[in-house]
Amino acid sequence: MDHRLDVLAGNRLAGLLHGRPVPGLNIARHIFLEEAERGLYADWEKCTLDVVGHLRLAAGQYPEDPRLASLIGELAMGSERFRRLWARADVPARTHGRKAYRHPLVGLLELHQENFALPGESGMELLVLSAAPGSPAEDGLRLLEGLGADSGGERAVLRRTDTPSMPSSAATGTSM
């Protein structure tokens, strides 16, 4: 992703996790402005803090970026929470930690996130999410991958409105 949190590339599993192809997705808009997507983030409030911190750092590093300024304005106009957090002027730099998703088909996925800054002044980062070996999250990711493969081999992307076709215990994450 770039300094504006625009996803530049992503693998198939990232698309399945987000319920859509991820290239072109802006994480800040996704988290603050897409009301229906809030349920994907098990700790949405923490995610919003991370996004605001990232954008604050980017605004300091790229003060002449009109697209970044426009994004910040759009978020401020569209989200009360963004306005409140932006006014606090916090600048936490998150480079790693726990990231939990609540996927509508496979349940809770507690993953480890690592952000790697790419060399140079590009402002690009590689974000890697991984599950601990043998964990329920690893089982959930395998199940998600299998569900995507079951769609006829095409690049399957599951929408949040899809109804799970598995036992409800798997959908809630209690028996992944």
C-alpha cells in the first residue's frame, strides 16, 4: 500500500478476507466510510486509531500531496470519529501486532500483522498478515481459501451479504 493507504496489490486470500479484490481499495475509506464493513474488524476502534496515526505521519512526510489532503478532507466530512481522532493529533506508528477480523463465513481470525517499509522515499509498505501454525486462525484461513476455490476456479471474491453454507458454529468462529 502507499502512504495514502491505497492498496496497490494483494494476493487472492486478501481479496477473500476483504470480500472483494483489494487492489484499488483505500483502507481509510474502507474503515471510516463504509458502514457495512465495520463488522469485518473485530477491534474497529483500534483500527481507526491506527489509520489516523498512519495518515498523520503521511501528512507530515508528504505535506504537498493534494490527493492525501483530499482524502483527509473526505474522511473528516464523512466521519465524526475521524474528525475527533484527527483533532487529538496522536501519531502512533504501528509496525506490527495483533489484527483480528470477524469474517462472515469463517468467524474470528486473529492474525499477526507486520508492516515493512519499502526502501527509498516511495512511502510504500508491504503488509503481511499471518496465522500462528495450528491455530484456529490458520484453520479459518484454510477454510476461507477452500471456499474461494469451490467457486469454480475463478477469482472468487465473497461478498459480506453472502449467506454461509456451513454450520453456524463455523460461521461464528466457535469451532474453526
